Amino acid sequence: HWRNCSVSIRANNGFIVSPNYPHPYPNNLFCNYSLEVDPDFIISVTIEDIQLQQSYNQQCGSDYLAIYHHESNEVDQKLFCDVSLDGKVTLRSDTNIMLLRFSSDTLHSYRGFNVSFKTEHPVCHQNYDKPLGSIISPQYPGNYPNFMDCLYNININYTGRNASLLIYIELLWLEYSNSCLYDFVQMTFANNQKTKLCGTSQTWQPYRIPNQKVAFHFHSDESITKPGFVIFYTLDQASLDCPMLNFNRDGKILSPHYPNYYRGLIYCSYNIVLPADETIVIQFQSFDVGRLTKMIHSPCNQSYISFLNNTDNPVHICGNDLPRPIYLSGGNFTMTFKSYDDNSSFRFYGAVNRLSTPGGYQISLKLSANLKNGSVTIQNGASNTDGIIRTFQRSVPLTNIVTTYSKVLITFYSGAFISNNFRAVYTTTKVLHPCTPYSHLCNDNTSCYDDSLRCDGNADCIGDTDEMNCNQLLNVNSPSCNYAFFGTQGVIKSDGYPGPYPPNAECIYHIIVPIGNQIILTFKRFYIPESPSCSKEYLLIRDGQQRSSPLIEQFCGKQITPVIKSSSNTLFMKLRSTKRLSSATGFIAFFQIASYYIPRLSPHFSCFDGKFVPHSKRCDGIIDCEDASDEYICGNVTCLKSEFKCDSGECVPLTGSCTTLYGCKD
């Protein structure tokens, strides 16, 4: 048994346990356990027992145990962070080296972990009968060993419709020879049909196997080795977890169970058919999918999103940085997202918008010139005072030039005595700009801004044109409508709640909890008049402290995601109302740090206002805290003191009872 906090271990088997196990581990730990065995073996690690501080949305922001296939290679880490795991979990290294890293924060501590390890020969023979899975060469992404002969059999007995088996060669990087004599992967289909692969290649279109049976034989000889292969297979049908996405209209694009992370294998594919004159733009606002690699032949590891048409290679996107917008124009496309790693987790969220056409054109030139002592100047516009795009003073091979105007001025100067000439072929293109139905084109005709950014105190257009003529709106920095909430828990409500919120207002709410924690925001009541895309009145929530932080969602109507989870210790909220006086009551919500509601040894429950009540009165259907926080996040429905409880269980403001205007739906 190894109990020290950081240690290098060279042994064939043993146990690694957290400090003080099975008693609570200390706070503020950062422990590294480096395992190394003989080069011809791999390491099998089994988590026998684990109990760590609870972490929401699987981001492991508090205490965690991380397991790396190599020394501190973040591409291949497996994170564990939760109160407990059901059953044992076994992981195998790709090489003879493995690193375990344990970290604890300044807050709660628990029993910790007990991990066993042993040496094994590389896994090389396996049978597969599940509807989707992946086959990965031994020691990937490291080089595979010499003298390998591995057999992998896929045999799926599924009788549903469209049940062909799809085989995707995600990566093939083997030693090359003309007839694949040295290292190869051989696929055997029905009627003993065989296909042998070697070298480096990727097939973007899958192999389709009607009878759901295929065998793979991987062979390596005694000399050169490479990273190997990644093969993904799935039945030709959508997973039950795949979200319904509609690209025929403006809408959302999101991962399964968003905003939660999705863990495990999945295959989702969508056909996108666009008329020749139509363009859509896909913009991601939250993105954490797979990991980038340094391998040219496989830029993404674990999971990715791809866009493919019939003529080009696909566009793969992955990592945790927001991708640039994806533009798709006129044609047939396939959008796919896959995860071929059982232990990987991912999530993404974005918007799909059609681009409108304001009616302008731009000119594209194909220019060639033979200039000895002359020149050719290209300018945007039709006068000598317009901006110069480019000036050529020597021989020019065929060059493409794209202007931004519908008028172009070409000035040609030919020097004396020596022949100079040029030739330009021009075409015109309809100008598109990414303005959705609920956004506006800036005065410079080059960019758009959303309705929600109009008169928000920040310039989004050149020349500040989106902030002009804003006298009819209230000052967004008004002290009565700009709030900041600190601490580990609290109640947030719109001005005037449970009565109507004020008209013609923009209210800002900042939530800031101690660093190292995440925020759980839970809504109890919500009502803001509905409008298309929530463009008129809305509650906007961003994952961070700034107006430019990633957008979580813009809400209106009577339905809202009941629980919002931040990825850091801050949230930004903005309530926007129009001039019209409304009867809408706005919202009431409460926030807490992610680990706040873990059972305590204290006999008392702390109300949000700082007072205490016995734990026995928590969630008993009777309000004991003056702010009703003892009845929050309970299965029962409890109305506030300022509300009336309908027989249906609905809560309405007391001001709406006995007024001859029905507040209860029943």
C-alpha cells in the first residue's frame, strides 16, 4: 500500500490510497502518483472505492482524482469527482506509464479513494455485440508494439429497420507497403470478402455492412511501428439520446441533456439540405467537445463534431475554445457528432440562423499582369479618393481579389518604351450579411447587432449607432436596478415581485460566490411576456461576470430551465422590459454553491436570511424560515407568504384573490 501524497512507483501490483483513508483526507492536497512497469506490459487500474466532494455537471471544480495514460497528458485524462460511484471502474493504460493525480480544495473532505493496480499484456482479442462501439489499436495514441496479431469480431443481432452496420475509419496510421505486407488491418465481411488497409488514410464515408457482422485482423511485423488506428462502428439509426434538431428554420443546436455533460459513446447524424440561394450560419455559445491533438491525421480525440458535403473533406471541430462560425451555403450537408470513448464527456450549445440578403453586390476579380515599368491599382468604389485594395508594380500571376463594394476602380499606368499589359476577369456576387429576423444591420452595412444589444450601454456598431436615440430607456447603471449578490446562498427576485416589474427598465444582477465554487441557480416562479426569440422582454443569463461572457439562454414566457449551473464562480443576469406596463410578475430564484446541500452534522438548517431552524422542519411542507428557504428544492410545492396556493398546487400572488379576475387556472 502507498499512502504518501506524491510518490514514484515501480511495481507489478499494489494499492494506492488517499491520505488518511478510510478517514477523511486533508484539505488543500495536490498529490501525484507515477506508475511505471516493464515496457512490454500495460497497467490495469481499478477504483475499488471512492468518495469525494460532490461536483455538478462533471467539471470537477472541487475535489477530483485524475488518471492519465501518460505523464500529465491532459488529452487522455479520466476525471472522477462525485460523492460515490456505483460498482468498480477499471481503466487500462496505453503504454507502460500511468499517472494518478489527486486534488482537494479548502472545503469539505470525505473518505477518499482506494485504487488497485497490476500489470497486463496489451488487450488484443475482443468480441463486440453492442449497437455502437470503438476499436482502438494497442497503446494508442502511442505507437503499437511489434509482433501483434489481434482479432476483433463485431456480431450484432438487431432485427429493427435500417439496421445496417456502419464502419468509420477515424484514423489509420500504419507502416506502408504496396500490398500491405508488413503492418495492416484486414476487414472480413459476408461471403468472406476482404479489404486490407495500411499506410495513412481516412475514409469520410463509412463502410456499410448489411448483416451486422465484420471481423478485423490487425498485424504488425518486427520493425517500424506507428500510432495505429481508431475504428468506430454503429448501427445505421439515431441513438435514443440524440436531440431533435431542425435546420429548416432558425433554432438551437445542442448536445444531449444540455446543460449537463453527456458521458459515453454516441453517434448522431443530421442531413442538411439548402437551396442554392440560401446560407445558414451555426454559432456556438458553449463548447467543450473532445480534445485537440497534435496529429495531422487525427486532429480530434475522444469526440468531435463534423460537417461534410459530397465534394470536400469534412470540417472537424473539437476542444474547449468557441469555434468560429460555420457557414453552409446551397447544397447537401451532413452534420455528425460522435464520441468513441466510454469515459469522455462533452457538451455544446449554439444557434442556427438563416442569413438575409439586403440586396447589394460585391465584385470579385481574377487579375494577371505583365508589368516592366508600369502599375495597376485596384480601389473600392468609383473615385480616386476611395480606399486602395492593392497596387501591383511587377509581373503578376493569376491573383484573386475580392472587393467589398459594388463599384471598383482600376487605374492602369504604362511606362514609356516598354510594353506593359494586364487582364482582369470580374464576376458579381449577391452580398449576404448574418442578420437574423430579430437583429439589425449597423449603419456601416458590414455587421449586425441583436435586439437585446440595442441601447445596452455598450457600443456594438462602428460609430456607436446602436446606442443612439436611447433617451426613452432608463439608465442601465441606475443604483435601483443594478445588484450584486455575494456569499454561498441567497434569494434573487425581480423588482416589485410578486407584483409586476417596472416598465421601460434594464436590471442587472451579478452573482459572485467564493472562488473555486460553481453556482446552482434554481427558479421558483417565472413569468415574462413571450415574444419571438424573446426579443422584446426577457431574462438573459450569461456564464460569467461580463456582458460578453458565454450566453446560457435568453428566457421569456412561463417556462424556464428550472436549474442553471455555472462553470465558474460568477453569473450575469439581465432583465429587460418594454415601455408597456405589464401584469407579468417576473421571477424569484435562489442561488447556492454546488456543494452547499450536502448533509451536515449540525442539528440546525441555516435559512438564507441567516436564521436557523431544526433540520427536522426542512421540507415538511410548513414554512419555518421567514424567507421560505427551508422549503426550497423539495419535492412538494410550497407557496410564499405573499402567495395563495390553488387547489391545483399552483401559486399566485395574494393580490389576485377575490378580485373577480381568476388567477388560478382551476
